[in-house]
Amino acid sequence: MTLNEQQLDRAIGSVLASAAGDALGSQYEFGPSLSDTQKITFGIGFFGHGLGEWTDDTSMAMPILFALADARNLLDPETLADIAAQWRNWSETAQDVGTQTRAVLQQLNQPFTEADARAAAAEVHERSGRSGGNGSLMRTGPVSLGFLKDGTEAQLVEAAGRIAQLTHWEQDNVDACALWNLAIRHAIRTGELDVTAGLEWIACERRDRWRELIAEASTPGTHPRDFAEGNGWVVRAFQAALSAIMNSNDLVETLEAAVRGGKDTDTVAAIAGQLAGAIYGASQVPAQWSELLHGYPDLRATDLERLVRQAAEQDQCAG
């Protein structure tokens, strides 16, 4: 698909705004919900990330974006194994790695395959009885960039689910990543917000539940703080991010609302930024924010834009 100027701006926005939300929320992580009058600023992160530095949320998205920029197929087992291998290398020196993610990556000795990673994720899930953390959703945004052509929804859903299950086995992760990526794809293509459009790709027995969860988060007047309790769970993080978007009028307001929600602020803001950026575009990210943005692996906002442009130039779609 050849993107026009507005679509390309929205594609870049889906990555840039996510990184901005991540870095903006970093210093407020694990903190309480904040009032709507509380000024939100960049600061030193809870885990020591620098001013404007993104955290694990964006760092884990980078190998996915690299693969797309290199015209690699996200349905290829070798590509997925390489993404997981990059996560494994990153985790050895990262300032913060999610509990579920670390538990899986520590079991993997290189070289390993996609099947090895999935088996490790399944084993950790069986051992703990759960694996529904938000670590899959926080990194999922770039997946949509590989499936913007007409008729690629099924491939997108498969890729999002397989990448989620490299570390997070639970079905909620698969569904949340599919729905969020389909919404990002739709927003990049049309400029419109429609999370319910992806419900047809969710299995019938789970569809009504997700429709209710989306409706709850979309209710006028809701706020991410209404979903703060347990927003380390992928479902609550999904709802918190959606409520930030649905009840805000622009990109900056969306990200600030996501941070004001409290608890897992960087992750909720990163997730919200993926979709809000796809709606409003990179042109709505304040220049002073972009100037501050940086992070693993030694990238800045200009590098994110370059990588998205490269991905957009490629024929990404499988099949």
C-alpha cells in the first residue's frame, strides 16, 4: 500500500507518540492517580531512565520495527525468533524488564526458535497459572505497519498473536493485541477511531466480553484512573488507554490523561500513544517532546521516523 502524506504522518505518529507517552509516564510509574490539574512533565524515571528516555515499552517494540524496516515477514518463524533473540540480548542490561517477560527470556539459550520461545512462554504460564501482564500490548504497535494493504487483517491478527505469545501465553494478550493493532491499522488508513471494527476477528465465544470491555472504557466521562487498579493486567491497561483516547480532544491531552491515571503510567501512556498517534499523526507530537526523546538502542525521534518511513516503503504483507 502506498501511503499518502496524511497516512504516513499517522503511521509515524503511531510509533513516535507511543515513545513519547512511555517517556512522559516514566517518572510517575507506580504512583497514585493524579488530578486533572496536575501538570505532567518529563523527568527522571522510576528505574532511572533519563529525561525523555523511553523505557522497556518502546525498547521491546524496536526489534519489530527493525524487522519491518528491513522488509522482513512477521509471519516467518525466523523473523520472530530473531525478534525474541534481540529481546533476550536487551534484557541482559536493561534497567527494567517485566516479570513475565524476564521469566520467559531467562529460559532461552541462543540460538533458539520461535517454537522454543512459545514453549517457554507456555511453560511459565502453566507454572504460574497466568501470563496476562500488559507486556505484550505495550510493544505491539509497530506490528500494524506490516499489514496496511487491503485484505491483510487475518495476517495481522496472526502476527500480533504470535508475537504476543513469544512471552505472554494467555488468550487475553492475543485478543488485546489483535484488537489494538486492527484499530491502529484502521486509524492509519482512515484517520478514524474504531476499536469495535476488529471484533469480527475475535472468536465468537469471547466477542461479547470484549464488546462489553470496550463499551465500559468508551463511556463518556471515564478516565484512566477508573481502570488504574490492576492496570498491569493487559485488559485493564487496554481499557485505561482506550478511556484516555475516548475522553480527550487531542494527542497531548490523551497522553497526559493516561499518565494521570496512575500505577503503570508509562505502559498505559505508551499503549494509548500507539493508537492516538495513528489518529492524530506525528505532526501533533510537540517539537519539544520530540527533541527530548531517546532510548534503546541509541535512537532518537528522527530515527523512529526514518524507520517507519523505511517500513512504509516495503512490501510487508505476507501471502
